[in-house]
Amino acid sequence: MPSFLMDVAPLRQSPAYRRLWIGNSLSAVGTQMTLIAVSLEVYALTQSSFHVGLLGAFTLVPLIITGLYGGAIADTHDRRKVALYSALALWVITGALALQAWLQVGSVWVLYGLMALHSAAAGINQPTRGAIIPSIVRRDLLPAANSLNMVTFGVAQMVGPLLGGLLVAQFGYQWTYSLDAITFTAAVWSVFRLPALPAAEQVARRGLSSVIDGLRYLKTQPNISMTFLIDMAAMILAAPRALLPAIGAVMIGGGETTVGILLASAACGALLAGLFSGTYSRINRQGVAVFISVCIWGVAISGLGVIVVLAAGQPSGPEAASGWLLPAMFFMLLAGIADSISSVFRTTILQVAAPDQMRGRLQGVFIVVVAGGPRVGEMLSGGAAGFLGEGLTLVVGGLCCVLVAVLLVRWRRGFLRYDSRHPEP
């Protein structure tokens, strides 16, 4: 196999990781199916986009709370048990979603409540799984393992919503949720087969004190903290998602179809970055890789903004949409590639440079940043668009992302010297 193609060595050499990856892959597609199905069901019940948007608040707040606390739980308890119990909770909640659909409860508040519980359980499960990977995969194979995870993410983002929409249209919400519950059994099984992973002996404090200790530790580690700061610069200053509906409906044309194509282009970029990730394990200057990736993300978002500015004021319609859509797809594809590569190396730095007794808490912070950063960015870009317009907001935001990334690495110069062979937190 050519050396630039995806490195599958972690799947060959670690049976535990192989089972975990297979379980995650199946459950990730099912989760994306459920997310789109819940959004469609909320809209069907309320006929309100506001209520669909409110679903985000009900899922984000529990994820932030349990993401921080869940990481502390992962550092102070057997990680296999934490991952297993939280996976069982997710499985039960998914079953409850299917049950309410079969019983035709028809209550948007039941959906809000179940999705809040689902998000809370995910806030414990996700950082725990992230902290487990360095325990079952060799250090030199971590970039390859994280790339494989990004392939799963890309496929789920592309296939899950499409399957969810088709299943709801053809078979209804009942079978869509039920299929997710069935596929999630693979994730539960993969965690059940893990060996015991007891807490490190050095962890003496639990509960809220443990969370605070993790945040204090992060403050003193320049390279690890930089992985969060530079990602926040990208997600807050150059977040395009909130502007895509207006771009699709008014500027490029094509409406919801165009929005779906642009989002799929970004997911396709993540998939391509994973498929051609064979060289990642040979990249030692991982801080440089993160910096370059974030800059490319900013340039890609600015490029999308230029397309939107050029398209603004032009006649809309199928012909106009096809003319502007291809370059817009290119920049979203490029953004997806850059975001995926940045995520692989940021995750690897976090897993390698952090001591084992801190990995759960730092993975919890990682989940919060990944989930919360784009939401803040969407609010910022949505507000700025009211003054600057969607296209100029993207152009300025992308350039500001690059500028802030440059300022950050000038402030923390050691980040560009980070070498995976001699990791310094």
C-alpha cells in the first residue's frame, strides 16, 4: 500500500482499538441519523425553526457541564467502567427515543429532555474514550489512530444525515431511532471487551476539586493550552455554519440543497484527510502542522467569503447556483481537510504530552472547546453579518483567524518547536 494512504496499523496491532473503532464507526453513523431525525421530528411537531434551534441549547449546556466533570470521573475511576456505564446510558436513552416514537407520544418537551440526557451521557463517554486510546495504542501510532477516528467522523457526517432523512421519509421516526439503538450495541460491546483501566494512583482528589486541578494544570502547560487557544481562534473567528442558510438561499442560490452540499463538502474534506493520512505518523513537528492547518482553514473561509461577495447581487436561480457552487464547494472541502488535520495533531499532542492522570480532564476540556467554540462563533458571525453582510463577515473572520494564529505562536514560540519525539506539555 502506498505510504501516503491511510495507515491502518492501529487496527492490525491493537485488537482493543480495532473493536473500539468498529463500534464507534457504527454508532457514529447511527448518532448522526438520530440527530437529523430529532430535528425533523421537532419541526414536524412545532412547524418552527426556532424550536429546532432551541434543541441546540438543550444539548450544548449538558455537554459542557458533564464534559468537564466527566473528564474528572475518567481520571479518578476505572476508565473501562466509566465508558461502559455511560455507553449503556446512551443506549437506554436511544431506546427511549425509539419507544416514544413507537408510542406516538408527540411531545417536543420529551424530545428536548431525552436529547439533554443523551448529551449529558455523551459528555462523560467522549472524553473517557479519548483518554483510553493512549492506553491501547502505541505512542508512535497515535496520529494514525486519530486519523482513523477522523475518517469515522467524516463518513458519519456525510452518510448519517442522508440516511436519517431517507429513513424518516420512507419508514418513519420509529425505525430510524430503532436502527440507531441496534447499531449502538456495537459500541457497548467494544467497551465491554476492554481490559480494566484503573485510575492512576497519583489522583488524590475527586469531584469538583479534581476538575479545578485539571484547569489549573492546563494553565501551566503552554503547548497543551495552545492546542485549545489556536482552535478557539479558528472556531470563534471563522465559523461559517450560521451563515450558510442565507448564502444558500440568497447569494449562491439553491436553498437547503446548497447548504447540504456545502456541509457535505466539508465532511468530504475530513474524509479525504483521513484516507491520505499515511504520512502523519512521520510528522514530528506537530505544533507546526497545527499552525499551518489553522491558517489554511482561515484562508479557505476567507475564500468562501470572496465567492459570496462576488455572487451577491447576481441573479439567483439554478444556472447562477451552479456557477458559484463549485468554487464554494472547493473552499469548504479545503476547510474540511485543514480542520481534520488540525484535529488529528491537536488530539495527539494532548494525548502524548499530558500525563495519564490528567488525560480525562483535558479530554473533557477538548470536548467543551470543540462543542462550545463553534456555537460562540456562530453567534459572533451571525451578529457581524447584520453589519458587514455574510460574504464580508467570512472574509474578515478568516483573515482574523490567520492573524490571531500568528500572534499566538509569536506569544508561545515554543509551540512551533514542539517535537513528538520529545514531547513537552
